[in-house]
Amino acid sequence: QVQVVESGGGFVQAGGSRRLSCTASGLTFDDYAMGWFRQAPGKEREGVSCIPWTGSSTYYADSVKGRFTISRDNVKNTLYLQMNSLKPEDTAMYYCAVVGYKYCSGSTNPDYMYWGQGTQVTVSS
């Protein structure tokens, strides 16, 4: 049974930083690309970032490019999202997701196969 668990969300002031973590179990972690997507109330889901199984490249939505950094540790089966220079518009539930294959296909919103319950990030102005 695949389990995806996010952590690290919380309240932060605008301009601050936060690091999200995600562990995935029940699968061979380095067989899959991984990503983050977010959803704010009343808004559509937004693909934030994706990283292939090797971690050799990364993809970001224009809205977070230059501020967020995705990384993975295949030994620890853990995915990270370092978020800097946070803005109120970054407020959302953030979900860690397993892509259905090894690569992101150049997209921040590929076919996600599994995702967790999400972790809330709230940025105050």
C-alpha cells in the first residue's frame, strides 16, 4: 500500500521561508518522478514543481520560479520543497505526489498517481 505523507506546513510571514518534506512508502522511491502541487480555496489545482527520479533536472511553475527549490533524497525516500520569499498568494494546501513514471515530461503537472493528505501553508501579509 502506497503512503505519501507531507509535513512542514504552517504559518509564515510574507518574505519568510518554509521547507516542506514528504516521505513515500510502499513503492520503490527512485522508480518515480515526484512533484508538488497546491490548491487554494476556490482555485484550480496548480502544479508547482516536478523532479525526475535522478534529480538531474527540475521544473517549476512560473509563479514560484526563482523562489522555490525542489530536491529529493533517494536514500531517505524523501522529497523536499524549499520555499523562500513567500507571498500571500502562496497560501494553499500543498500536496506531495508520485508521478506515474520516471520523468516529468517537462511539466509541473504530469500524471500524478498517488498523493498525500496535504500540508497547509499560510502566508500572512
